[in-house]
Amino acid sequence: MKYWMTYLVSCFLILGSCVGYSQNPIVDSLRNILNTTKDDTLKIDVYNSLFDEYEFEDDILAEEYITKALALAKKINDKEHQADVHINFGYLAEDRSDFEGALQNYFEALKLFRESGNQKGVSFALNNIG
């Protein structure tokens, strides 16, 4: 009996450690792109994709990624990417039940999409506002 308990506990610990160290191949691939590319717009897209991966798992890490995306989009003065990031900030605010913050980000995205002439983005922002 003692042998079986030791065996079961050992199996549980081994399997548990394997699960704890398993990696997400999508996240690994995205991080690899970040480490190898020099293209700032691609980096912004990757940061947004990493946000998508972590939005419901780890909202603090997700926020770090979109904060980096917004800083980079502002640095290169890319209004469409700035708007995309504000949409993600709006999603994050909604996830945290901060509906006023979500609306502020959606309105900022709407303004940026209008300035860039992106009608599809305007529609998308209006949909999130509504």
C-alpha cells in the first residue's frame, strides 16, 4: 500500500511539473519574431498578438505588451497602429469592468482612424462604442 501511494504521488509530481513547464508554441513563435525583426510595424503587430494570447490569462502581462505597442506606434507616428492599440486597451478596460476607460480608448481609436482615413477602422471603433 505504501509503495502505491509513493508511486501515485511521484507520478502526480512528475506530470504536474511537465504541465508547469509546457510552452505555448504560438507565444514562442511571436517572441522569436520580436527578437529577430527590425521592422517596427511588425513588432507592433506582434505585441498586439501577444496581447491577444494573454488577455484572459494574465492581464498584467497583456497590458505590458500593448503599452510597448503604443509607445512604438507613437514613436514612428503610425496612427492606424495607435488606433489598433487603443482598441485593445478598450478591450482590457472592459475585461476589468472599467467601461468609462473602455469608451475613452474607443473614442481615441475612432479619432485616430478618422485622421488616417481608415473607414473600416472607423466602423470598427463605432461598433465598439455602440
